[in-house]
Amino acid sequence: MSSVKPYDMCWLDYRTLKIKDFDLFRTICIVDNDKSLEVPIKELKHFIKYSFKINPRVIKGSFDFSKYILIGKIDQMKDIIKEAKMWERKLNNEGFILKRIKENDKDILIITAKNERALVYAVFKLIENLRIGEKLDDLNHVDNPASYFRIINHWDNLDGTVERGYAGNSIFFKDNKIIINERTRDYARLLSSIGINGVVINNVNVKKKEVELITHKYLKILSRLANIFWDYGIKIYLSINFASPIYLGGLSTADPLDKRVSIWWKTKAEEIYDYIPYFGGFLVKADSEFNPGPHMYGRTHADGANMLAEALEPYGGYVIWRTFVYNCMQDWRDYKTDRARAAYDNFKPLDGNFYENVVLQIKYGPMDFQVREPVSPLFGGMEKTNQILELQITQEYTGQQIHLCYLGTLWKEILEFDTYAKGEGSKVKEILKGKIFETKYNGFAGVSNVGDSSNWTGHDLAQANLYTFGVLAWNPDRDIAKVVDDWIKLTFGDDSKVRENISYMLLNSHRIYEKYTTPFGLGWMVNPGYHYGPNPEGYEYSRWGTYHRANYEAIGIDRTSKGTGYTLQYHSPWREIYDDINKCPEDLLLFFHRVPYKFILKSGKTLIQQIYDLHFEGVEEVEVLKEKWYELKERIDDKIFERVSKRLEMQLEHAKEWRDVINTYFFRKTGIPDDKGRKIYP
Ligand code: GCU
């Protein structure tokens, strides 16, 4: 291990590299004295030092060497490299070129991009390519990110706690102060190395204390934090409270159509940009789960978002407005109101009404990051509005970083989902690339799984979720098995048994988790409030009846056109497929349909038997996960081996609890025994 820090460097933990001919790395040439190249060069030198045990020299303006690295902005290259002009046309603002040219006794590795921030992405990508074993000879990349926003959302509070955080306390805040230390820069490095370009540092639920983040009290120190991240191509964003003009400005209203309110926000924006010229913008959770919003004044979300957008527009800032809006106090006995419909019902009528610098941030499913949900119909529905796909990297409903639950496989399914908005091929990933609708500012947001624990994510293997989020946000076409393999190589090295076993563990873990918890799109069934552990009738906001409405003969919710009408929010053919109990994908069966326990599935089994079987299977498969890990005992760093082993032990125990509680629940409800005669209740 190269690191002597009190925390790991995850996939950036450089070790000696076995590249025979590394003379190239002895000389780094730059065109002229450009201070802005400091960070990419520093990163390059750091890598070379750890990987080849040499200190490269940096030469300005002279290229009289046979082997060297040439790094610089494409503008600076035009006089030296004849292809540079042509290359420039292939690059967007964040893209880069890595290319090895061997001609006339010269051997040059070129790293170029339009600006210094993209050069940092380029250097990290070069490092990654070399570390996963790409041959230097083959280096020839023109790489542009597929979408505009690639943002991490922290749900961190000023007191240092993290909402839904499972990896310790906040790395940004402690005791109402902002933390800036060595770890801050290392976090920026980690994020930049996976292509992230934005970070929202505070929780979407902006409470009394956090409202003050946009005041003088914090802006000065925030500007220091912002500079560190901006060095690495990452803009800082803040979550704001819609009622700030009341809390901070002493106004009697936050009505977005009130002149005093919009002037207050304009002045506020000016002040923020004075401190932080590269401020990204605001993230807003409005009219949801007790947060204030424009509905309080009889205004629409478009009214609210546009008013803020106008304030940020002169500085190039964005308003990222969340669509996670529903009535959490809804009576679940009322079969007509369906939480799944809420986001679409609220926002679809507003399509086309948002300003250009407003982006809607849409959770992947219509509910709330369950282990499986259908993909939100909003993606295919908002044709005239910028969109961000919101994913939850933190494992709130997927085992809270105690259980191994790699999310890349699920995310890939979401990205490949075809909305049919403009006919076949209108996949979510294409919408986010801006290729289906005529919107420019689309992208990804991931709710962070990072805290101040020494390995950043609590579960060491949960680092793979953070890594994968960045990689897919940069390029959603990536093959997920390859992403996993790359991550393993970068984190654990090139041992083939390690690669084989951890790949197996990661790629199967989400399905396994789904089996022993809530298959068929059921969701929840967790303890209310903290959302961990089985509780078949647990749903915090419902005092009346259950979320899944199980009784003695059937379970699930009829969300078809004859039921709540949710299926009608989809384009054809999905609305017909989801509407038809015989066509609906079985892993979402109980999300869309109310189904008798004796319903026969495609396998020929009854629904109830399959529920039993999946729960037994799930636990058996956790045992396999454990075995796979234990086979690696001699091949993995002791500290990491122990940490992960402990969590796998817990996972197995808790998976058994899930199996027993859920199976018992259904046995008691239905009176139908397991046809394999296994013990159902403990
Ligand atoms: C979930 C989560 C909350 C969070 C909310 C949101 O409901 O449990 O902690 O605030 O999502 O995304 O806003």
C-alpha cells in the first residue's frame, strides 16, 4: 500500500506498475509557463513517482527529447502538433485526447483538452488505463462525457450527521462548522478521477441551521472549499430552503411571484457569486415531506423554479428542482390516490414551462429508491424539460452498507430502459445524453454513500457503487461486468481469483438482496423511520393499512388502467405490457397488479410458493457470497478482509431474519404451507 493516510485512497491507491519501458515517463513537456496546468501536472507526477519510483522532470518550451509526455491545452498544441486543429473539433469542454505518437525517432504521449479541468480528467483516465493494464502502444482515446451534469448529492447536515449515511459522519461539516483538510482535496481527487463535475454538499432537507449556508457566515469558507473542488473540475452546489427569504430576509412571504421575494433571491445570488465565481447553483426539494414550496402560495413548481433560475442566470447557475413531490400524509386506504402517480401528475402538465437553466431531478422510480421499481414515466414524459436521473448510491433501502448490494447492475437496467417516447430506441441513457429530446442540460445525480469512516463507504465493497456511478454518468454505454472488473483491478490488483470471486459477488448481489427482502416489486416492508430490517407492514406515513395491501387471498396494488391508472403514464407498448398481468415482467408483478397467492407464474409455481422459494434461495446465495469471500483470505489485505467478513456475517444473519419474518408473515396470512415442507417460522 502506498498510502500513509488515516484513510484509504480506494481506487486511487497507486502501487508499483509493471511496465517495462517507462522511459517516456521521465520527461513531462509543457508548451509555456501556464500556471493553470499545476494540478494536472501534480497528479501526473504523483502517479509516476508511486508507480515507477522516479521523479520526472518538467520542461517548458523545449521538445528536444526522443521520449516524453506532452501535456497542455489544445490551443497551446496547435503550433507543435499538426492534428491539433482537427482534434479540437472532436472535443467538448470536458472531453480530452490521450494519444501516443511514434514517428521520426520520437515517442510522444499526448494529453490534451480544451482547458485545465478537462486535463485533470485526462490525467486520471490515463492513470486508470495504465493501471487496468491497457498497453501504452494502444493509447488512442478521444473521450467526451455523455452528459452535462454528473453530480454527487450529499445529504450532510451542519452538525456533522448524514441523513441516510452509513459510513460515519460528514466529511464536510462538524459542529456547525465547515471542514477543510487533506481529506477534502482527496475527496475532490476521487470524484474527479471518475469524471464527476458537481457536488451538492448539504442535505436536501434544509433545516434552520443549514438555511444559513447562503449567508456571509459561511460563504467565505465555502469559497475556499469551492476552489479546491474547482481545481478538479467540480462545482459546488447548495441545497436551499424555499422559504429562505422569510428565515433570512425577514420577509413575510416566499411567494415566488412576489417582487420582494425575487429581488431578495437576485441579491442573494449576486452575493454568492461574489464569493464563489464557479458556484453551480441550487438544489431544491419543495412541497415535499414538510419542506416549503410554491404550492404554499398557490403557485406552480415552474413558478418557483423559474424565479430562482432568473436569479442565477446572469452567472451561469442552474436550478435543480426535484420531482420527489407527493403527499406523504395520504390515506393508504384510499385506492384512488396512488403515490406512484404523484411525480408525473405534478410535473407533466408543466412540461415546456421551465426556463432553460432549470433541470428536473427525477428519482429512478416513481416511489423512493426501492430495491426494484419500474423506471419513472417522467423520463419519457418530459420532452421539453432538462432532466437529471437521481440514483441513490447510499444504500438506504438496499442494506445500508451492511449488506453487500452492488447497484451498478440495477442502474444499467434503468439506463437501458426504452421509454418509447420517440419510438423504439428512446432509452433513458439516450435521453440523458440529450439525443432524444431537444434539451441540452441533462445528466446524473447520485446520493452519496460517503462518510468519514477510514474506507469512506463503511463497507469496503460499497466503494464500487461510488466508482460505478461516476463511470456510468460519464459513459452510460459501458459494459457493467467490465466496469466491475476495472474497479477490482484498481482496488485489489490483478490477481485472477480475486477478480473472479469479487466480480461474482458484486454482479449477483442486487438480485440476491432482492430475493430475501422484497421480490416482485413489493418494496418497503422495512422498519419505519430507519428503514433497516424486515417489517412487513411497516410504512411510516401510513397509520391505516399497509403499503402492499396484503390480505388472506391476494397482495399487490392494481395500478393498471382499471386500477389507479398509473400504467397510463407510460408510452405504448409499456402501458399495455404493464396493464396485462400475463405480460407484466414478473419482477414487477406486485407493483402493477393485485394478485391472488395461488396465481400461477411462468415457472408453473404459485406466487406464494415462489415467495417462499426466493427467500430460501436468497439466504443460500448469501452463503455463497461468504464462501467466495473467504476463498480470498490469503489474497486480500488483512484489514479489509476482516472488515468485509464481519459485514458478510451480519448480512447472513439479517438475511435469515428477513427470510423468516417475511415467509412467516405470508404463511400466517394465507395458511398455505411451503410445498417443500421447510420450516417457515422460527
Ligand atoms: C427518502 C429518505 C429521506 C429523504 C427523501 C428525499 O424518503 O428516507 O431521508 O429526505 O427520500 O429523497 O428527499
